[in-house]
Amino acid sequence: MAFICLDLRCLFIFLICTEFINPPQDFVIVDPGYLGYLYLQWQPPLALENFKECTIEYELQYRNINSERWKTIITKNLYYKDGFDLNQGIEAKIHTLLSRQCTNGSEVQSSWSEATYWTSEQGSLETKIQDMVCVYYNWQYLICSWKPGIGAHLDTNYTLFYWYEGLEHTSQCVDYIKSNGVNVGCTFPSLESSDYKDFFVCVNGSSESKPIRSSYFIFQLQNIVKPLPPDYLNLTVKNIFEINLKWSIPKGPIPAKCFIYEVVLTGDETSWMTTTIENEIHIPRTSNESQQLCFLIRSKVNIYCSEDGLWSEWSDEECWIVGMIISFLSFFLFFFFLLFLVPGIELRGTEPLSHIPSSILYFYLETGSLEVA
């Protein structure tokens, strides 16, 4: 009988909770003017007096309207912040959750409360800028460029604004790139503490002829870095079967551990490409391979420091005549043989070979390689 009463009591509590748990109040999406960084905020639901000992949580789901995937957040707070693409509308929904300890292990939740947000759209799509490209050169200098909208009149000009967490308010570009008097790009000032954050950009326009549609963008600056190429290639011939190629780490603030390199080697009749995170590679050779070797190298920020990136320009091509290097090795070995194995031999019209500088004669013996740059 006691078990029956307990079961009835649990059922009663479940029904009461299900009926009287309200969704959060005053659910809104607020635009503080940060070009896509929005606040989703709400107030606690009504009639929580019966659940003072319960932990109240909220399940928040949101997305851009054209996106197929909802983002889901479980929180005890009364707000949440995130970045959105303001070129599209935003929709969000939220409901109240009661912890399972209050409901005998049952999941109890309220109905959904919903909210939407759209920016005020002025001007036709044809007036928006085209082909927006932003590059963070060497993790130091950010430059964005664009083309005027195909439907924009000749009197149209554009203005760029940007914001990221850490700035008190949005900032306007102060160094525009111009073409025929029209702003078509921006060179940004030094951006402090802007890495690994959403970087929000808006380009709007003005024209006496017609309204201009604004364009919104979100970047992660570390994902659009274009580093410098290696600027010094060094070839070391270990022996006739092995060559070592080493290059300098590109100059600038990017740590050495953040690079990946792409190397292209071409010979008389061969060509191949490889990638490495080290700044050197060892190249095995056979006796019938090309005598001339040419190298090109470029760099990129690797997956340990960014999710994406841009390849640098290619380095200047460097070529070596490997056969000539091997001949030099043979030449020095020959004189080494004359000096140490036939010490009495003298060349006509010269001093004894023992007077030849030892730094030259011993070079190959001591280093095991002939290095050229």
C-alpha cells in the first residue's frame, strides 16, 4: 500500500510540475551595436514558489534563419552572448528545465519561448559590395579590400566599421585604400589582443541616388594569416646519395612551431612536392638522377595554431649543380690522398703540398660535407 501511495505521489508531482512550469519571461534578442555580436536575454519564469529547492536551468537554441543546424546551450544564467551573421535573420527559442532531483528523475520542461531579430535592410542586394577579401599579413597587418556593388551608382562611397571583444565601441577605418576616389579597401591599425576572437566587420555605403545595402562579415584573424616565405635556402651535400635542404624560419611574430612548409623540387626530368613542419628535409638520391636541383618553398600557419590560413608567396627559386659539388668533393679527396699517402710528392714549380693550408685540405675530412649557399 505504501508503494502505491508513493507512486501516486510521484505521478501527482510530475503532473503538477508539467502543468505549472512556465517558460522564461521577456525573451529578447538585443543588438548592442557590435556588428553582429548579440545578447540573448530573459527573465525567470513565473510561479516558481513551489520549486524553491530546485535548480532551475534553461535550454537555449539559436541559429541564423538559413542555417540547418541549431546551436544548443544549457545555462543557469539569464543571458547569453554570441556572434551572428547579420546578413541573415536570427531566430532563437528557450525553455525552462527542472533538475531531475526535483522530479524523481523525470525530465520536466516548459513550453518554448521564441524570439527573432532582423537588421533593417535598406537598398537592393546589387548595391552591396562584392568580393570582400581580408588578409592578416604576417600576423601583423590586416588589409581588407572589396569591389563596388554592381548596382551602385558612380557617386557611391563606402565606409568600414569593425569591432572585437576588448574594444569599448565600434571603430571606423582611418586609412582607406582608394580607386578613382572611391573607398575599395582598408589598412587597419595595430590590433591588440584580437587573436582567437570573432572579428566583426561591416561595410556600408552612401549615395545621393539610392540606398546602399550593408554587408557584414565575421573573421577569426588567426585563420586568415598570410606569412612571409622563407628567405634563405641552404643546400648541404652529405655524400653522393644524400642531400640536406634547410631554410630560415620566416621573420616576424609567428612562432616557429606554428609553420608548415610546402617544398617543390625540380630536376632535369623530375619534379615532386612535399610538406613538412620542420625547416629542413633530407633528400635521398641515386647515381642516375638529375645533376641540377631547383627548390621553391612557401609557408603557412599550421593546424596547431589556426583552423585555416593562407599560403605565403613562393620563395625565390634556388638551383644547384649537384654534379659540380660532387666534383669538388672528389677534387679535395684527391689532394687529401696525395698529401697523406704520398707525402714526398711535390708539384712542379710549387712548394711541397704540406704547405697548402690545412683548413682547405682537411675541410671534407672534418665536416663530412661540402656546404654551399
